[in-house]
Amino acid sequence: MAKITFLGAARTVTGSKYLIEAEGKRLLIDCGLFEGSKDLKQRNWDRIPVDVASIDWVLLTHAHIDHTGYLPRLVRSGFRGPIYANVATRELCELLLPDSAHLQEEDAQFAARKAYSSHKPPLPLYTLAESQAALAQFRDIPSNAPFTISSQFSVRPHQAGHILGATWLELTITENNKQTVVVFSGDVGRYDQPILKDPESPTHADILLCESTYGDRDHETGSVADALADVINSTAKRGGALVIPAFAVDRTQLLMYYLRVLQEQEKIPQLPVYLDSPMAINTTILYIRHRTDYDLKPQENLDPLNAQQVHMTRTVEDSKKINDVVSPCIIISASGMITGGRVLHHLARRLPDSRSTVLLVGYQAEGSGGRALLDGARYLRIHGEEVPVRAQVVEIGQLSAHAGRSELLRWLSCLQALPRQTFLVHGEPNALDSFRNAIASQYHWPVTIPDYLQSFDLDL
Ligand SMILES: [Zn+2]
């Protein structure tokens, strides 16, 4: 009997991993890292409660680290099978996984110097070499056509509109000549956004796994360009710096797109823009290379690197030099949730300055630095030191890469029959409960919110 086990993203938004078993074969959908609180991150170090060597394949929805960042650890623990993903997802992983390893190694070294780690001596979760070993197991699959994995499993990926290469998966499980269609939403994106195409909607699912990141709320409506112009103009007027902790993938490209539009329309002053993240720079180049995947109008130019006064700082020395800039400027730097990366040193420099602004442009998980700022923290712990928060903290919710509650309901609206079971995943408890109620009142479907490590028969 086919079975699913929730190895992550159960009652939380990170660590996506769903193990599917049929006829003794094991397929892992996504292989994400837990991020956020100390307790969640501890799960990355705990032994995965499955014989890793017995997993036959991994299949990815998209490249984000909370869906792929555990792969090096999985390979190190004995996984030897293929990792299936489309070309854009593989190319993004070639940037993201080594970067993730690099951050792990850096954090471990820093913790060793400052002696504040609970591991003695502090160790990285995985190394650069281990991330390369995982990448060597990647195999390309079509981004929008059926692909047969084995006699038990075949998959049809569909456009999710979330980031470059992002898909939701229509998995057909064949067992004893009986077929069950399981839909994995991955992360569902937005409708009517620049750059990426709209998400396609599923029409049939026996079993549905739906993300619920924003299951309890909709994004603000209103023009992103206007909101961004307001923040830039008010910060520039005070003579401060605008620090944007940006997700290197997608948020950065959207921001650069909007900055360019605002510059062209002369709605913002000509400020220096520092794109301070080698990852974000490389991802932007990748986005430009895959421009056939977008729904840009012919007159729209996806070349945000052409925005004026953009400085792309690849080296650490150049990054540190930004600390010397005293006139108004815009600093776009990862990570987007303030959980690591170069943005930490910019925040250590700019947070104590009341003229400056920190602009948050995406989901901020519980336990992250970004969430602490949104919750009004007066100090932020950066590299073991308490940094006072005097800068303005502003959020532009419209820039999220995740569908809001109504967009999730819209995504579900094309299903022609009631799924036998709907599992809500990838959400924090409030969002999950609220979205379960929304589905119950709108569609009258049976909905389950699975627990971490819980298993279910898919035959039901
Ligand atoms: Zn994602």
C-alpha cells in the first residue's frame, strides 16, 4: 500500500521533505533544510528517521534551500540515487547549494573564533565538497512534460510561477495496476506579476498536498513601484541608507526591475545601488539567460543590470567598503530573512542609525532576524553581539514570491472533483488552521494538517 511520510514542512514552513513509498520503492519529494529557530535547525543535525541508502530517487519542485538544502547531508548519509530536477532548477542549485555550504562553513568558523557555538569544535552541517557531491547526482527532467521515473512513479511538472524553474508536481503512483494521482503544490507563486508566468492550476488530484505559507492572509494590494518609491525617497531625504535584505533568487531580480522602472520614470533620485551578493549577481545572469520562460511584453527589457549606478560587489573587500558610504544609497544583500550572509554586516553598520531604513520584502519565518525586526525588536543579535535597532523597519508585502490566501484558493479552484484527502503543509500553525477553515467553508473538502514524521496510507 502506497504511503507518505512527512519528514519536513509539517506545521512549519521549512524543511520540505515528503517520502513516498510504493511496491517497496522510495521516492523523496524535495529535500529541504530546516531554517529559523534553534529547535528547527537542530532537526538538520538529527538523524533522519529513514534508512537514507534505501531511498531510490529524489524529485525537486524548485531550487529554494528550504526545498533542496538538505541534499548534501542526504548524500553524505548514503543516498546514491538520481536527483531529478529541470534545467533551471539544477542551474540555480549549482549556485545555491555551494553558497549554502559556504555559509555553513563560515558560520562554523566564526562561531569557533567567538566560541559561542554549542558544538565543540563548531562544525558545518556540510562542506563545499559535499554540496558538489550532491550536485553530481542531479539529472535533468522536462520542466513541463511527463517523465517516467519507474513502473511505480511518473511525474508531470507544471509551472508554479514562484521562482525561475519552480514547478508543482502531478505524481502518478501505480501500484497493483491501480493509479493514484498525488499533487504536490511545491510553493505556489503569484498571479499578474512582472517577469514570471502565472501559476498553472491542477485539474485532478486524488491526494493533494498544498502549501499554506500565506494561508491566513492576503498580500497588500497597491503598486509595488509606488511603495518602493516612497521608502527610497523618505530614506534619501533623511540622508540614510536603505538596506534591503533580499532573497537572491527572484526578489532581487524583481527589485532591480522596479528600480530600473522608477529610475526611468524619474520617480526616485539617482542613488548608488549596491548589489552586494555574488549569488544574487549570478542568479540575475541566470534569469536573463532563461528569459524565454517569462511573460514579458516585447517592449519590456529584462536586463536589470542596466539600471543606473548599480555596483555589483563580488569580493568581500568591496562589500566592506560599502560601510564607508555616508551619503544615501541602496544596499541589496542576502539573506532575505537575515539568517546569515553579507546583510549581517550591513545591518550591524546601519541598524543603529535612525536615518536608515531596513526594507523587508519577503516571508520572514519565526525565529529569523527579519521576523524579530518586524516584531519590533530593539536589539538584534548579529555575530554574537547586540546591535541596537534605531533604523526604520518597513515591509513591502506585495513583493512576496508566495501566493496569498485568495491566490491559493484560486489555484485550487480548477480541481474538478473533490480530492480524497488534502494535506496542508508548509505553513505555521495559524496559517494552517485558517487555511483549513477557508477550504472547509469554500470547498467542503476533508483536510488534514500532518505532524512532523507522521505517515499515512495513500489508499485511504
Ligand atoms: Zn520557495
